[in-house]
Amino acid sequence: IRKEHPAFRMKTTNEIVDNIRFLDNMPPGVVAYSINGEAVGDRWKKILVYFNGTSDTQKLDFPSGSWFWANVSSHLDPYGNIIPTSMENLFLEPYSRMIFYQE
């Protein structure tokens, strides 16, 4: 994913500070942030990254809009499943990560 997407390989402190925002109100053990991919020339304009470091499934609010799920675990279809705009909650499995994007 880093090879294909400049948003995951920013080179300067200013790029990172200007284009990554941590999401508020995450439960303990969950880290989530957004990346402004458009600002660094990525074809993924907006990116959401979620990490669950707990042993429990976490139910999280999910932003509105049409999002694609970057299934980085799959060798067959690494970028594909669209997430419907009506999705209000994300269920993040224990000790997992999920990445979503908008083009």
C-alpha cells in the first residue's frame, strides 16, 4: 500500500502535520485518523485508518458518504468493496485495522 500511495509515505514533518488528523472520541485502545491524500498527490483523496488494539469488537461511528474499503489482507482483490452511504457504524474486530478511502 505504501508503494502505490504517497499518502502513506509523506516525507516532511509539515506534510504530516498538515494532512493527518486524529479522530476524536475513540474508545480506549482504538486509534483512528484521516489523511488528506489529495494534498500529497494520492489518487485516494480522503483516507480513514482505524486500529483496534483491544480484545473486544468495537462499534464506532462512521462518517457519511460513499467509501471504499481497502482490503489490504486480500491478494485477490486488494481495493474493492464499496461501503454504502447509509452505513452509520463500523464494527472493528479485535486486534485489527481497517482502511477506507474516497477517490
